[in-house]
Amino acid sequence: MGGRMGLRIGVLGAGSFASSFIPLFKAHPLVEEVCIAEVMPQRRAEQAQRFGVQRTYASLDDLCESDVDAVAIFTQRWLHGPQAVQALRARKHVYCAVPAAITLDEVAALVAAVEQTGCIYMSGETSYYYPVTLYCRERWRRGDFGRFVYAEAEYLHDMSHGFYDAYQHSGGEDWKRTASFPPMLYATHSTSMVLSVTGARLTHVSCMGYVDREDDGVFQARASLWGNDLSNETALFRTSDGGMCRVNEFRRVGLSGGASVRMSLYGTRGSFEEQTNARVWNTLSVKEQQDVRELLECRGVPVPEAERSRLPVPLQEDFFKGISAVHDAARLPVTFAGLPNGHYGSHQFLVCDFVEAVISGQQPTNNVWDAARYCVPGIVAHDSATRGGQLLEVPDFGNG
Ligand SMILES: NC(=O)c1ccc[n+]([C@@H]2O[C@H](COP(=O)([O-])OP(=O)(O)OC[C@H]3O[C@@H](n4cnc5c(N)ncnc54)[C@H](O)[C@@H]3O)[C@@H](O)[C@H]2O)c1
């Protein structure tokens, strides 16, 4: 940073999701400047004007040559791994929206780039700061679950709930080619809920897929960049702590919004169960059963209506959720007060963690080894699904 007071952060990909984060990076007291790198010229200019950004770049190459300290990646989900490696190799710290990568080779290159450069890498895993995850992590830390037995986690999000718009937003006429993104390559919202509570790994997997039958031309093997015709996938994992974990990634499912990312976790002493309209702590004693919906409810809609209507594509309600009683709001900078938050209170904490990690040089939450623990199981699960559910080993990328 050469004696400067704050960080310079370059946001790569100024699309919909970045719109929730640019104001937060700008408002952080340890950030001096936010730049934008965006390939689409009109979007680049519009977003720069909208957020009062002075410096813009047309490519990652240009951003890497600039004097920014860090790159925050918000490009489409299949682009992240190689872009993060390029930024790290240019000695930029990296924050990256999930997933970290979509092949085992990409994960290996990412971990190697962090280990060899010593730069900070943080995965922007929103599930890490969901109230349910915070609650379970704390009870796990206190030993209330006992030994881990089984968890089920899932991300249930029908294509008709915003995905058509999201893929068309940057995909041009060819958008169906990538809208067929294999569900298990985006399993990190689910896996991280479980693994960030127990600290374990997923070691083996057998996965089954649902061959899509809708007629919108999306999940068509011949038209898909990944040759993918599976719109729903269910994986059963062995965990490194001797238990079992079931993950569902559904993109064709008759379910309204609400808790579309959710988890139930069962231990030998206590369990947490989550379903639509149900969040319950349970033990062997019925007297100890607790309905924790109220405690974990996120309140407030901090994004003003006018700001919502200016968003490029309609977004799910959970983009705007405020904060819950189990979030440690006191550790957020006061300059975040009244600013947008999203995904159940997570955005502001993720931004804070990244900035503080870069300044302190300490590893952040969701570091590169965590990111590998979250995304590698889904990569192998999809492979298993394409082989009719064959049981496969999930490689271990270590703990740093
Ligand atoms: N809960 C969550 O964690 C969550 C929620 C929503 C989106 N996301 C992630 O955020 C990412 C972005 O999603 P989105 O809906 O904003 O997508 P988007 O299509 O709206 O935005 C992506 C932007 O990146 C730009 N881009 C692509 N390649 C580029 C390059 N090489 N250089 C510069 N710009 C480039 C595109 O032109 C586009 O403007 C995705 O990876 C998605 O998975 C995460």
C-alpha cells in the first residue's frame, strides 16, 4: 500500500450482484478507492456513474496492471477460478463470489497461487453468515450437538425465480448455453452451511441427477457448454467425522421463495431442523425443544424502493434482508449503517472480513482452503451423477 491510508479495490464484473457490494466497499473506512473493470462498455459507464466511481477498466488484464491492492470478482459463476489465479499472480489480494472454481484443476491452481504468492484470498460465501449457520456454529462450539451424525443442506431455486433474467442479463443471444450450469457446480451455499459449523470435510460421494423435461431449451446436453441435461441433483456424502450429509441442488422445483438455502443438522445430543416456516432446536428432552424462528428472523429492508427499481434485473427478496439478533452488528463499521445488506445479513460481514484480512495479513473466514472444502465436493458429485451415481473420493486440498 506504500504508506497510503486505505485500500484500492478493483471490482471485476459490474453486474447485478456487484451492485450490492460496490457501495459497501466504498463505505468501508479502510478503503480509499473503488474502481470498476467491466467488459461491457455501456454497463461500465452506467455503473461508474451510478456509484460515483472515477477509474474504470475494460479488462482484467488492465486491472491487474493498475495500482489496485485487491480485486473483487463478481463475474459469471464459471469464470472465477482462472480470473482469481491471474489476479493473485499479479500480486493482488482477491475476494471472489462463489463458486471459487468449477474443475479440480482450477482449484489446484487457485490453492497453489495463494500458497506461492502469500496474497489473501477470500470466498464470498454468503451462507457462512446466514443466521441459521451462525446459530448452529455457536451451539456446535458449546458442544450442544454432541458428535456429528447427519446433515442435510439444500439450495432450491427454480429457474423461473430470477434465473432466466440473471442469465440473459449478460449472456446475450447465447444465454441458454450457460443457463444449463450443472447444479452441483454451485453446491457451496449448501456444503458451507454444514462444513463451516462442524469444520469437517466431505470425503466420498454418490450423486444422482434428474434429466430435465421442460421445453425451454435450457438443460439440453447438445446446447449446453457443459453438455449438461441435469436440472436437479441429489448427493450423499461421507464426512471426515464419520457421519453422512445429503445435499440437494434443484433448479426445477415447485417451491416459493423463503428459506431456499437451508440446513438441518443432527448430533448425538442435539439437533437443528429447518424447513419452510420451521426452525427448531431439539434434544432428547421434549421440554428443551425451542422454536427459534423469531431469533433467526432478519429484519429491516435497508434498500430503499427507489434503489430497488434501478437494479438491472429483478432480484429475489433475499437480496434485501436486513440483519438478525444473532449477527454481531457491533463489529461492523458505523459507516455501514443504513446501507444495503443482503442474503440474510451476510454482505456487510463478508466485506468487513475481507478488508480486515488484507490490512492485517491474517487469513480470513472462507479462506482458499475453506473455499476448496466447499466447492470440491460438488465438482466430484456432478462427475458421479454423470456416471450413474458411482461412489467417488473427494480430494483433500488441505488446511493451509
Ligand atoms: N448468494 C450469493 O453468493 C450470490 C448471489 C447472486 C450472485 N452470486 C454470484 O455473483 C456472480 C455475478 O452474478 P450476477 O448475477 O451479478 O452476474 P451478471 O451477469 O449480472 O454480472 C457479471 C458481470 O461480469 C462481467 N464480466 C464477465 N467477464 C468479465 C471480464 N473478463 N472482465 C470484466 N467484466 C467481466 C459481465 O459483463 C457482467 O456485467 C456470479 O458468480 C454469481 O454466482 C452469488
